Amino acid sequence: MWRSLRLTFPKSKISSNSKGLKRPYSSSSSSSGSGKVIFGVIATTGAGFTGAVVYGHYNPKFKKVLQENLPYVEYIYKLFPNEGQKQSVPSKSISDEKTKEAAVASSLLKKKLDREKASAAEVQKSVDSKAKEISSIPQGSDPIIPETNIIKLDNKPAEQHVQSLERQEAEHPSIENVVADMIKKVQKNSEEAKISYDKAIETVKQHTKALYEALELPEGKDDDIIWKEVKRTSSDKNEALKIAEEKASQTKVLMEKLKINLKRISQQDKRNPIVKNAEEMLTKVENQLQSAQAEVTSVEAAANTAAEYQKLVTASKQQFEKELQIVLPNYVYGDKDKSFSESDLNLLIAHAHRRIEQLQRQLAKQQVSEKTKIDEALRLQKLREDRYVNSKIEAELEKKNVDLETAISERVAFLKEQFENELRQQLLRQAAAHADHIQEVLKVQEQELERKFSLDLEEKLLHQKGVFISEVSGNMARLKGILAFLKAKSEFDKASKKAQALWLACQSMSSKISEDNDGNPCPLGKDVAAVKIAADEDSEFINAVLAGIPVEAVNRGVYNNEVLKQRFQNVKKVCRKVSLIDENNDSLYQYLLSYLQSYLILDAVSIPKEELEGKIAVDPSEWNTFDILSRVSYCLNINDLEQALRYANQLKGEPRIVAKDWMNEVKLLLETQQAVKALLAHAAAVGVQAYH
């Protein structure tokens, strides 16, 4: 904004009066450079300040901001002439120059005025910065005041032109403002049309209700009052329908005008958000009007049904009077004083019976025909609805296709522009690369010439260097062989020592498991720590095996084979005494019987040889407690703890509970022995590997 105002107003006058502005600084010829800098600062500040003052003269809000933030601005505004005053006509040359400047000012202000009014806060910040610059200028900058007087003479045509532009914008608003006003009008008229339709629907319902009430009431003295009410509701209905149709037609006319304006806007800018919002609003209004019209049509159909019902009732009354005249010629319809004779009553009853039968047949026929008509009407309605739905779907698809094509075309244009920009950049890069390539070729040629001149010297040097390198290479090869042998020997010694330490640690753990410690277990924590120290920290196998050793074996230790054998003898005695006790903990009689049985049954059970060799399949459910205990004893005698544990695992009831602790100790010993065997095998493998 400051640049446009600076270019518009003060440019010519500052240039034409530059001598007057420079006069206070021309006293010292040695400081001409600093004088030019100071003059540039003063000119720029004065131009910005003058532009702000001129803009504040046209915008009262901005003028108020300037008066609040800048001192002595109100005195400058007093120098501006009032709108009613006429300015004296200058000479021809000055007027021509001012006319050109005013034209430039009007063209720029016309483009910038709306944006400048919308960004008042940004302008205020710029004015504050300019005010700081003005306050920092020394007191020798007094020539700015004559410049203000000169600009004051040039601003009158621009002011008049800007005012004329504002009047033109007020008289001929932009198409966006017109569309915004039309959107408000359409929304307002649609609401009024909806209210009118609701009122019309209510009046039609009231008329239909009054008509049905008049038809259903018996004849009497209040007939005139009732039918007057029906007539009044009919006139109200017609009036309400007329008003609703007028409102709807007005709304449709506004909608058509709005569509035309939206088409113009979309031709100028397809991405304008007001087009999308207006189209959504139009669709919503159209749906509201269609739903309201459909509801009015439905209510009118009900009213037409009531009118048809009225006609049928009147026709039936007239037909009844004619038939009554034919059957009873002497009877006058409506005469309440005359009574019927017996023969007349019989004739009337017989005619009534015939008439009822006839009406019943007609009713049945009418029901069948109406059912057929209703089915046909439903079928046709379904077909119409299907066609309507298909047409709507096609319209929506067409709209989506148009939107998609528009988006694709916009995307293609964007990609085309982007591709062209990238192509330009690539061409620039190729040109730069070509120039670099030419320089490289020249450099290579220069190097080639230098190489030819130095070739003879290099050949002689290479010959001497080859002899020297051959001698050094032989010495280096021998030295590397010696170093490799020493390194391999050192690594072999380290691996051998580590393998020996690992094997000794594993062997120590194995011997500690099997040795007798007066029947007490020995903890394996120190042995496990020794294995960890002897092994590599990164050995996943050893870490996994050590992690598999039970914690109880590490902390407390395990019992050896002899201790477990001796302990089993006590377990066996107790299991024999409770052999008949199952999981339910039977009675004391069962305990006594089991106790006596333990003394009566001998412990000599023959085990088939095929079973021991695993050649036949066995059924553990056929064994009793004594059979299982005998098999466990046999396996312990041959030091087969694994098979003994398998047999003991077949115990049930109270014997299993008695042997549970012993089984856990056996399992703990077997798991520990398995881990130790794995560690010994790994230690032996590591030793063999280190040797090789």
C-alpha cells in the first residue's frame, strides 16, 4: 500500500522540487554522500507519511487511528480544503501533469481500495513504524512541510475520482454482492412459501373436515349454518392456495435469476466458494418446495374425495326420492304428518330388501374392480417412481461427471504448468551441466598434455620403484606370516584355557550333584557362577542351559541317587498302607482295610521282560499301587531314575499324594543332571573346536 501511494502522489513533485529539498544540506560539499542518504530516508518517510495522511482523508476510521497514534496530524488535516470549497484553476502545464497523476492514482486506488479497507490493522502497524522513523529524523528536515503543501494541491482530482468510483460501486455493486443479496432473498422467500404452504394445507384440512361433518350430520334446522361454514372454509382454502402458489412462483423466479448469476461467476472463477454454497442452498430450497407441493397435492386429493363424496350423497338422496315415489305414489317425501299404512310398509320393506341385495352385489363388484384398479395404479406408480429415481440418479451421475471432468481439467492444467516449470528448470540445469562438461573436457586435455611431458620421468621412476617395492614386499610377506602365526598361537592358547576352565567348572558341578553330603543337598549357585565366568558372556547356548536349571537346585541343591533310593523305601511303606485310599479320602474303615492289606500282600511282583525292553504296549490302568511300587523299586535298583519317575507318575489317590514330594525331588535331580550333561558336551565341543 505504501509503495502504491508513494508511486502515485509524491513522485513527480518530489523529483521536480528536489533542489529545494536538498538546499538545507548543500552547505557542506564534503558531506554530499551522507546528504543523499539522509535525503532518501526523508523522501521515503515523507512519501509514506503523506500516503497515510491522504488515505486517512478518504477513510474516517483510518483517520481516527492516525489521530490517536501520530501527534499533530489534526493540524495537517486542517490544511485540506473542504468538499464545498472550489480550488483555483492552475496553469495549463500544471493541470496536465496533475491530470496524469490523478489518472494513475485512480487506477491504482481502484484496485487497492477494497484491500486497504479490509487490512486496517496491518496499515496501523505500518503507520506506527513510519511514525517511529519520523520521530527519529533530526530537526533539519523541515522541507517536508512544503512537500505536503504541494501534494495538497495535487490530491483534489484524485479525491474526486475516488469518490466517483465509490458512487459507481454503490450504484452498481459487484456480482458477488448481488449473488449474496439474492441468496438472502431466496432463503427469505422460501421460508415465506413454506409458511404459506403450511397455512394452505391447514385450511384445506379444515375445509375437508367441515365438509365431512356437514355430510354426516342429520338433516335439521342447523343445515344453513353448517353449509355456510363449509363455504367459508372453501373460500379460505382457495385464497391460501393462491397465496402459496404466488410465493412459490416468486421463489422460483429468484432461483432462476440466481442460477444465471452463478453461471456467470462460475465462468469467471470455478473455484469460487459462493457457487458451491449457493448450489447447495438451491437444492435444499427445491427439495423443500417439492415436498410442500407434494403435501398440498395429497391434501387436495383428500379434499377432492370429500367433494366427490358430497356429490354421491346428493345423487343417492335424489335416487331414493325417485324410487320412493315409484313404490309409494301417494307419499310425499319430507311430509312428517302423513303416516304409512301396513301395505305401504310391506311394499317399502320389500323394496328395501331388494335394494340392499342390489347394493351388496354392486358393492362386491365395486370392491373387485377397485382392487384391480388399485393394483394397476400401484404398479404404474412404482414404474413412475422407478423412472423418477433413475432420472435422478442419471442427473446426479451427470453432475458428478461434470465435476470430475472439471477437477481433472484443472488438475491437468496445474500439472501442465508444473511440468513446464520443471522442464525449464531441467533445461537450465542441462545448460549449466553442459558448461561444466566443457570445462572438464578442457581440464582433461590440459592434464593429458602434462602427462605426456612427464611420461619419460615416470617410467624411470617406476623402474627403480618396482625394484624397491619387490624387496619390501618380500620382507613384508615374511613379517605378516610371523605375525599371523603368533596371533593364531595366542588365540589357540586362550581358547584352550577357556575350554579347559569351562570343562572343569562343568565337571565340578557334576561331581557335586553325585557326591554324598551326609544326606543333605549342596547348593549349586557357586558352580553356576563359575560356569558363567568360564564361558563367553555372549554364548546363547550356555545362558539358555543355565536359565533352564531350576532355581531351587541353584539355591538349595539336589539329593543324589542314593539318598533318593533310601527315601523311597519310606515312601513305599506309607504308600502300601494307603493303597486303597482314592482321591475322595474314604472312611476310617477303608484306612484300616488298606493298612491290613499292606501286611498281607508280598512285594514280589514279576515284571515282564518285554515290558522292560519296551517291546509291548502296557495299560497303566490295569496296575494297582503294589504293581507300580514294585516297578519303581526295580528301576531304582538299576539306577534308571527316569523310568522310575514315569512309573511313579501313574500313582493315584492318597499314594500319589504321599509320593509327590519324592517325585518332585527326582524331577529336580533329573532336570539338573540333564543341564549338566548338556554343559559337559558343550565344553568338550568347545575344546575340540579350539584344538582344530
